[in-house]
Amino acid sequence: MYDAPSLENTLDQKAIKIAATDVQVYYGDTHAIKDVSVQIQDNTVTAFIGPSGCGKSTFLRCLNRMNDTIDICRVEGKILLDNEDIYDPKVDPVQLRAKVGMVFQKPNPFPKSIYDNIAYGPKIHGLARTKAELDEIVEKSLRRGAIWDEVKDRLQSPGTGLSGGQQQRLCIARAIATEPEVLLMDEPCSALDPIATAQVEELIDELRANFSVVIVTHSMQQAARVSQKTAFFHLGNLVEYGDTSQIFTTPVDPRTESYITGRIG
Amino acid sequence: MSDKHIASVFDRDLETIQAQIMKMGGLVEESILKAAQSLEERDEELAESVRSADIAIDELEDLINENTARLIALRAPAAVDLRVILTVMKIASNLERIGDYAKNMAKRTGVLVQMTPINGSYSALRRMAREVQLMLKDALDAYIQRDAELAMDVIHRDQDVDQMYNALFREFLTFMMEDPRSITACMHLHFIAKNTERMGDHVTSIAEQVVYLVTGKMPEDNRPKGDQTSVDVALGKV
């Protein structure tokens, strides 16, 4: 059987894109993330799995400082993106989020045209000087989002008029329009049907060539299908992190084994 | 780790296929012993019962293959569950092969009862079959108890079976050289010995599956190979 993930992981070790060391997250008095250290590779899909409330989404949101928007949330420890501390006071979170894009659980297109949904980010970040350049970015992003053929004749129709799966691919296209280096995805397929899910998964695999992708998912099968690395979170701890093929065949920690085989932990 | 799945029907399915493997193993053990007994006691009726039991063994293998395919499709097993299913499939196929060898032994019994018995070799063959049956019993016990140590012990014991085969090989060779009229019987007996030795190899393979099931890795050390006689003969070393 063709086993791309393990083959690739043995052949070349990818560069480290994000290095997190001893990260702690508190929501008020609640200690939500405890001593998490993880190195996320470039050009790799990394899946975060774990039961609800284990901290995987919280940790994901630390990676582009989405937690800054929550007043009672406090993040400690070090998170380096290309060896630069993203929590350094000099870092502008808006610029950071252009580099670290995010796709959410529910497709959330802007109530604007398909074209404007994609063009908005590049415009505010000044990535296009002319209309022609902007057109180019829009087309390129929609193509990379694997939705161009379906929407090219109706770019001025509202994004909200698309089907759920199309909306999600539109949101992914929007997220990659600003040329991010890392793409964070929080349950990107949970609202999609199996066909749309397969399309998004295929897209994730293609995106890996250019980005480092981190995906939070409740579907173990999805983690197994799309990722090369898997991190298992439980009660705020990172229990196990390793090659996806290893995690799903011979997990080291009994808690990982309990979770992935559907036993009560 | 808790033993129980949240989906209790998955537990029941896994238990069912493991019970089926044990049932199949039990039938195969019985066939080995009966085939060897029928040979020694020149009991054609007993030999016939081994041949009919092989049908039941084959049917169980089909059933197990069907059930494992269904579990893979419906449950997408991972980690230890996946290893249970993979090993069940392989063990079923090993057991089926062993059953075939027992059936073959019983068939030769039918031929051999027509011939003059060869002194002493029947009881030696029966001892060898008995040893293989004991190894199989331990391998299946090791499977149920998830006991990798016992499985490794079985793997090492295959050497004894190989040596028994070597001794019989030399013995049959001597008989045939001394009295060419014994060649037909000795050829049959040699095939029986060789097939019993092959049963031992299949039991070893079952034991290796147990090690894989428990540890996630195939046993590493290369087990000692005791079966060199026929090669040595070909090379003129005997």
C-alpha cells in the first residue's frame, strides 16, 4: 500500500516552521494549556486531535494570537515563527495573521461578492497596486482553493449564495489570498458533506506544497487521511506527538491508544 | 487503558472473530492429533474423519475473512484493534494451511495401510505431530493471553521439530537404501514428516503474529533454522 506520510518523513526532515516551548494558557483561573512544547514542520499537515475541551483549539488559536481578542486569556511561554517570537510586543498581530491564516469551523464568507471576499485581504495589506494585479490574485487564490471553475462566471454574486462546501473552499481561498506561510484550520469540514469534505481534504494536501497546515479535527479518520504529523491533546496536555502513521498504528501512550480506538480514556 | 469500546457492538464483534479463531484452532489441533493417531493405529475411519473436519476448518476461515472485512469497512480500526484484525486474518490463513497438511497426512494413511509398516517411524511421526500440536496450543494460548514471551518460546521450539524432521529424513533415507521395496512407503512417510515440519513453520508464524499483536513489531531475532538436512544431502554432505 502506498504510504506517503511515513515515506516522506523518513526521506527528508522538513524545516521547523513553528516552535512552541512550554506554552501555558489561562482563561482567568482555568489552566487550559499546560507546558505544551511542539515543533511544527514546514510543508507538512499537522493534525491536532483530542476530546472536546482538551485544549487543541485553544492552542491552535495561540499560533496566530487569536486569543488576544479574549480579555481574560493569558498566554505564557514561547512561540517562534521562523525563529521570531510572535508574542514579542513589536509584532503587529494584524501582520502576523496575514502570515498565519485561519479557516474556521463554519464557513463565514463576508456578505459581499465572491470577488470581494478574496480581494479584501490583499487590498488592506497592499498586495496589489492595480486592478489587473488584484484580478490576478483573485483568480490564483480561487484556483488554489479548487473553486475557480465553479465560480468564475459569477464573481460578482454574493459569496453567501454558494453551497456550504463551496463557501468553505471560498474561505480557504480567502485565507490563502494574502500569501500566508501557515494555514490554521479549526474543524474545517465539520459542516460539510462527504463530497465537499473530500474536496477540502484534497485541497489541504495540495496546499501542503506551499504552506505549513495545522488542522484541528474531531474526525480521527480525517486526521489519519490528511496529516503527516499528529498531536494528541488531553486535559490541556500534549500527550503524544509523532508521525501520523505511528500514532494510528502503534501509539506509545495508553491515553492515545484509548482515544483513537474509541475506548473510554 | 480501559478494555471496553464506547461502541459496545465493536467489542462484541472483536470477541466474536477471536472466538472463531479459537474454535478453528481447536479443530486444527484435533486434526493434527487424529491424523497422526490414524497413521500409527492404521485407522482408516479416523483418517476419514480428519478429511471431513477440514471442510469445517475451511468454512471457518471464510467466515473469519468475511467478518474481518466487515469490521474494517464498518469500524475503521486503529492501533491495537487494527492489529487484532490483521493478526486474526493471518492466523486464520496459517491455521487453514496446517489443516490442509493434517488432511494430507490422513490421505496418506489411506495409502499406507495397504503397505507393510516401517518399523518405529509411525510413533516418531506421532511424537513430532504431538509436539507441533502442543506448540499450536501454546501459540493460541499466547494469543488469548496476549503473552509475547510464551509466543517467543513457541518460536524457539520450532527448532526441535526441525531436528525431529532431520532425524526422520536420515532414517527414511537409510531404509530406502537398505530395501528398495520400502521406497513407496518411505516417500509417503517422508512427505508426512516434511508436512509436519511445515506445520511447525506455520505455528511459528502464528506465534510471530502474537508478538506483533502485543508489541506492534515483528520479532527481531532470526530464529534458529534447524532444517538443513535436505540441502546438505543435495550438496553431498550427508
